[in-house]
Amino acid sequence: IRSHLLPTIDYALSSGMVTKPALHDLDLSVRVAIKKILGLPEWTNSDFIYAHRRAGGLAIPNASTNADILTVAVP
């Protein structure tokens, strides 16, 4: 996810090619896929996916949040 998907999304965000609803759908798909890979029920809390590694999380960035950051950071 970090080496292939996120750089592609960051480029698309900085060029304005991706909409926020599409990123929300992407975040949902990533959460579902990670829970499926780890064998967790769908109702499991998703906070561990976004939590920092030092806190026991996976440190996967939230694409919707990154959209706001990149929109402001890139002129």
C-alpha cells in the first residue's frame, strides 16, 4: 500500500484528478481488505489501521485526510 498505492494517489491528488467521494470509497475498500487479510470481523474497530506503529497500529494513512492536506500544501 505504501510503496505503490499511496504515491499514485498523492500524485493524483496534487494534480486534482481525484474527487473526495472516490477517496472515501477507497478508504472503505482498504479497511475491508485489511480486515479480511487479517481475518477480523467486519464490525472490528478500524482505528488500529490508522494508528501509529508505536501505538500498535498499522499506520496506514487515510486517503480522505491526505486529500485535504495535499490540496492546501500544493499550489
